[in-house]
Amino acid sequence: MTKQSFTLDQQAESERIAKRIARAGICSRREAEARILDGRVTVNGEVISSPALNVGARDKITIDGKPLPGVVNLPDYGAITNHAWSGGQ
């Protein structure tokens, strides 16, 4: 039996929706689960009916039609810095 390697980066990629809402400071995990069951939470434009959903950094989460605060959904532009590229020189 091969042991699967698991890094911190993989763990940070996704987490349960209720935990993400609680970490954003909206409410507790249990309250987040109640809001999900009430149909008040959408992920990528679809109302979710179960808190048994893992979400990633690219998922767009809204509660009562408002985006989750503290989460910036930007397109992937690669590395963005404030330094000009010197061409390796």
C-alpha cells in the first residue's frame, strides 16, 4: 500500500463551505450551516442545499446575494509584483 503524500498547499486549496464562511467572520460554522440549509448561500451562482461541500480559492461565494467579505475573486494573472522585470540581468 502506497502512502499518499499530502502537503499544506493541497490542504489550503479547499475547505468546507461553512468553515470558509466562519473564517470570513460572518457567523459561526453552525450558523453558516443553517444559512446554507435555508438556501441563502450560493457557490458560483448556484444555490447549495448541503454544507457538505468543499470550496476552493476560485469559487465565488455569496450570502444573501452579497459576496463573501475578505475574499477577492481575481482572474489568474500569474505573479504580480511592483518591480520591473530586468530580463535576468
